[in-house]
Amino acid sequence: MSPVPPTETAYDRRRLRQWRDGEAVSPGVERRDLLRLLAAASVAGPVAGSFLAGAGSAAAATVPAAPGAAPGIVKPLPTDVFTVRGTNAETNFAALRSTGLHTPASHFFVRNHTVTPRIAAEDWSLTVWGSGLRGPAVEFGYEQLRALPSVTRTAFVECAGNGRSYYTTQQRETVSGTAWTLGAIGVARWRGVRLSDVLRRAGITSRAVDVLPRGLDDEVVSAGVNLGRVRRPLPVAKALDDVLLAYEMNGEPLPPDHGFPVRLVVPSWIGVANIKWLGDIEVSDQPLYSPWNTDLYRLFGPAYPPEGSAPLTRQTLKSAFELAPGASVPAHRRQVLTGRSWSGGAPVRTVEVSTDGGSTWRRARLRDTPERHSWVRWSAEWVPRDRGPAVLLARATDRSGRTQPDVAVPNTQGYLFDAVVRHEVTVV
Ligand SMILES: Nc1nc2c(c(=O)[nH]1)N[C@H]1C(S)=C(S)[C@@H](COP(=O)(O)O)O[C@H]1N2
Ligand SMILES: [Mo]
């Protein structure tokens, strides 16, 4: 079988229309609740913000976490490595300077809608079921999955809201959701089974159109609406292309916070596609919906139609310095500025750096061969002269020809920030 890769626009402008017309189903969520969420999501500003905050960042607003601790995250969160944001932990980019291409699990950001569940491999199984299968539901145990042919792939997992805070700080826009800077991304070597192998073994038919992987973590309740368990449909073309059921991260079993025993890895797609603590996969011969591809993870705002953009698929283009915000740098001494750039669209081609707020630019030296689904490390030398505030900028261009713009097109939920970030430092 040679699956047709889904295009950004084809997936899936039709879905919302089909759902509205009653042609698509959204198991577990009342139609009126989805309509409410959808209506709220279409309204720009604080109303949508507070209504949707629950699904994006409930705990950020309501649970005051102690420094270095996030409710529900199992691994240690040292304050030099992570910034806790509600139930989530953002990687401090400066802490990546000492790490390699792959982000160690100890440094990998965590995005939890609720809390990390503790699941024993012996008690776990994956159920594959639905109208898109030839027969009844099929179960796969942990050892059974591990016995299937495995593949290893380097891929980033990056939250769709990564960089969201810059819509506010650089562009003065009001957006809802967790106020990430640039550290809601990590790159790992994932080992696991091809989703396509499992779907074929389960008896997927040519009538299947969507698959809906679902996590075993708690149901998500947002503004009194129970959205059910985290789940987001994937079109069959992507599911059969390069998606993994991963059970290892950087050569070790998945840590609890990153989805033990098994998670989905959907290369180059937005973070929420990478369902952790996978429990079941519905294979459907009808288009499927969940809150995570209807009101959430679409673009709403003046630049988009009232029903929002198509559901988000691939990540965008970004660059970050491995340097603390507001860092002090000594004058008249040679600095090696380092950072990373990545794109969900194509491998990075070039990275340019400016140390004078964008007046002049020079090429950074790429320290890795750019690959799809990954980032590239880079460096640039700088001898700061004038004492006082300075603004550093890094701008990537990928092989599709896209370059990071000066301004990102706003959307109410602050997804897919792609503009060049102004990194302020002080020369002392
Ligand atoms: N079951 C489940 N899967 C999930 C989530 C979740 O809360 N529950 N969060 C999603 C989101 S929004 C992101 S960005 C990634 C984060 O993966 P990480 O925590 O391993 O970095 O997991 C995704 N998968
Ligand atoms: Mo995310």
C-alpha cells in the first residue's frame, strides 16, 4: 500500500462541515457541548480565553505549584532545567546547551492535561476497534507489541502552543492557554512499532478514513464540560505513513511522564497528536471528531474563517538561543552564541543571527546535518562592544523556502507562533 500523504489544507476542512451536518460522529461528547466550545472558541479575547483555559491550561490559573514541582508530574523538575506552568513543565533553553541532539528524558518538557497516570506494563493492553476493521476488536499486550518488528526514529514532540507568550509580549495580543516561551519542545530517539503494522494486523479495511487514539489518563473537565479522555483523530493517510507506537525514548523504556507503557509519535505534527498512555485506537469508516480537532487546535481570529482553520497538522518554523532570557554577557569578550532551529515543514536550510536588534545579519554555523522531524544545533560568534541592553535574533529558513517572519499571524488560542523572537540580554 502506498498511502497518499495528507495535505495541510485537505485535512480537514470538511470535517467540521460534516460534523455540523450530522455526517460525522464525536463519541463521548454531547453535540451541544461541542457547539458551545466552538462558539466560545470563535470569540476573540478574554471570554474565549477564560472558557478555553481549562482545556489548555486549567491548572496554570488555579493550582499554585511550588517552585520545581508540578502537580501530577513524576520526574524531578530542578528549577535550572524547568519552568513549571500549572500541570506542565517547560524546558529552559539555556539548560540544553550541555545536551546533545537528543533531549535527555531528564530535560524533556511535559505537557499534561491532568496528571501522569501510573500504569504497569503487565496490566496494560491496547485495544484496536471500530467500523473500519474487518472484524471485532483486537487486543495487543505489551510483550506482544515488543515482539513485533521495531523501528527507531528521531523526532521532535512540540506543543502547538510553543512560543505562545510572544504573541503577548512581542505583538500585544490576548491569547488563551499556557504561556510557554520556546521550551515546549524536545527531540528524542523513539523506538517502537509502526502504527501501520498494528492496524494491518487488526484488520483495517480500505473504507477506514480516520483513527482515534485515546489516552488512559483522567478525563479532562473544562468549564464544567467533561471532554472525556485526551484523544485526537488522525487521518488514515498519516496513520499509515510514519506514525509509531513508541515504547522506548532514547534507548530506555518510556518514562511515566512521557507516556509509559506506549505513546504515539506522529513526526512533525503538533504535540497533541502524540497521544501518551495509549489505551485504545478506534478505526472508523466515518470522519471522527473530538474537542481536540474541533474547537481546540484550529486557528480562530480575524485572518481565519468563522468556523476556524482546518485542524492543525504540521508544526511551524522556530529558532531559540540556548541562553537565559535577560542573560548578562561580558563586553569585549568573544562569545559563542548557540541555539537550535527546527521546522515541521522541511529540514532547516539556513539560520541567520543578529546581535544588533535586526539591523545586520550573519549566517550561523550549522552543527548538525539538518534532518526532517528534528532540529539543528547552530553557533555564531559575537564580541559585544557597547555596554547596556542588546537584542539577539535568530531566523531560520527551511528547504521549502519558508523563513521566519517578523510578525506571526495572530489566532485567539496562540498556536503556531513562528515569528523571530527578540532575545534581550545585557552587555556588562
Ligand atoms: N494522553 C495524553 N496524551 C497527550 C497529552 C495528555 O495530556 N494526555 N498531552 C498532549 C500534548 S498537548 C503534548 S504537547 C504532548 C507532550 O508530550 P510530552 O509531555 O511527552 O512532552 O503530549 C500530548 N499527548
Ligand atoms: Mo500541546
